[in-house]
Amino acid sequence: MFQVITDTSANLPTELTEQNDITVIPFPYFVNGARHTCLDTGGFDGETFYGAMREGAEITTSQINPQHYIEVMRPILQKGLDILFVGMSSGISGSFHCAELAADELHEDFPERKIRLVDTLGASLGEGLLVLRAVKDKLLGLSLDDIYDKLMELRHRLCNIFTVDDLKYLRKGGRLSNLGFIVGTLLQIKPLLKGNEEGRIVAFAKLRGRKKALEELAKRYDEYVLNPEEQTVGIAHADCPEDAEYLSSLLRRNHPPKNILTVGYEPVTGSHVGPGTLALFFEARSGCRAM
């Protein structure tokens, strides 16, 4: 028996984590110096949060430290359960390394227990969809090691592509690896960004205008999606629900997926991409991260 653990970056609705017995570790964030966490996504007021960002509120975040991981994992191991942790990309946060440090320490105290850590190379539903796959396979009776191996392969085929309304948030956090690709472009040029093979954020296309950027997201989906009728596709938005609905309609036009899970960006990941961000997550045949 094993427990599935993730962090709040996975951006999963609270009802899903509760229904599927997923343990969630919160990332801390700070609004004008005041500390917060957001475990209840249903109670998170995205409109107010992103409105405050637009008005200039100072938002900072912090990684989950090794001690916090230990505090969550130790009681689970004491119950005789193994652990599958599915976490935020190491390419954009040092938190995954903190999980590795915690696991190393816990292995010394629980040498008979397994602790498997999956670096998803993604965030938001790029992480969350892998968590849901782990839960699904667990219910099917797959072993911890089999699920771990499947997730480690699937993470390279899970597309994380998005567009932002303002690059200043990624630039401020130092999370855009090829800023020079965008610098100097004209007003109204909207970038398309992705998680690359190392889980870092890079820009890979430039479109004139918001609508064309959204249509290009759908075009990339049509080009790369694998067996859409069998999968749940994810859409995350930072206070732009109308754009999320428009993108959803585009996805259903040519290759409708089995389900579309649409969520508002939780505050930690959302604070780094900024208000107006719209992201798309889906399983691809291959090559999506190298597009």
C-alpha cells in the first residue's frame, strides 16, 4: 500500500484531492509581506488576487523546505505505507530538491519503506494530470514501482504550453530561460511558452494579438494530441475565464477530448505567470516539448 502526495502547484480542485485521498503539501506565498497558503482551491478568490496583482500588490513565494516534507511524510511511513510524491518541476523551483533531501533523511529511519519521487517537469495541471494518472492506476491495482515508471515516461509527453498577458512576472522571477527571444518585439505581440525537456520555461513562438495566440494553442493541440477521446485535457487560467471557455470550444472543434478540466491558477504558480495567463495541458504522441 502507498500514499499519493503532491503539492499545491498541482492546481487540483479540492474535491478531487479529497475524493481520491491525495495528500497535498502547500506552498507558502506572501501578499505585501503577509504569509498565506492555499489548500482550499474552491475558496480561493482568483479575481481578487489577480486584481491585486494588476494594482501592484507585492507577491512573493517560497519553496517547501525539507522539514515540512518530513513532517507530512513521516506519519505516513509510520503507518507502514510507502509514498509516491508527484511534484513541481525542478526546472522552475528548488522545492523538488528539498523533497529529495527529506526522502534521503527518511530512508535512514524507514529503510524498509519505499519513497518514490516524480519530478513532473511541469506545474499547474502539467503536474496535476500526472497526479490524477497515478491515482487512476493505483485504483487499477498497479504497483508503486509500475506507476512510478509510467509517470517518468509520461512526463516527457505531457505538453505544458501557455500564453501570458505580460512577461514582467516571468522576467521578475527569472523563470523565462530565453528572454532574448521576446525582447524587442512590437506591442501586441503575444508569446507562446512551454516547459522544455528540462522542465524550464522557454518561449517558442510569437503571435500578433491575443486571439491568434489562443488559436495557436489549439492548433498545437490538434497537431500533437494523442488519443484525445481517451484523455482529460487541462486548461488553467489566471482570471480570464472567457478565454478559457473560448480555448475549450476550439479544442472540441476538431479533436474533442474525453474531458476538459478547467481551473483557475492557484496563487503560487499563478503569481509567477501573472494575470491573464492561459495554459493548456495534454498528452502528446511525442516531440511536444521539443516543438
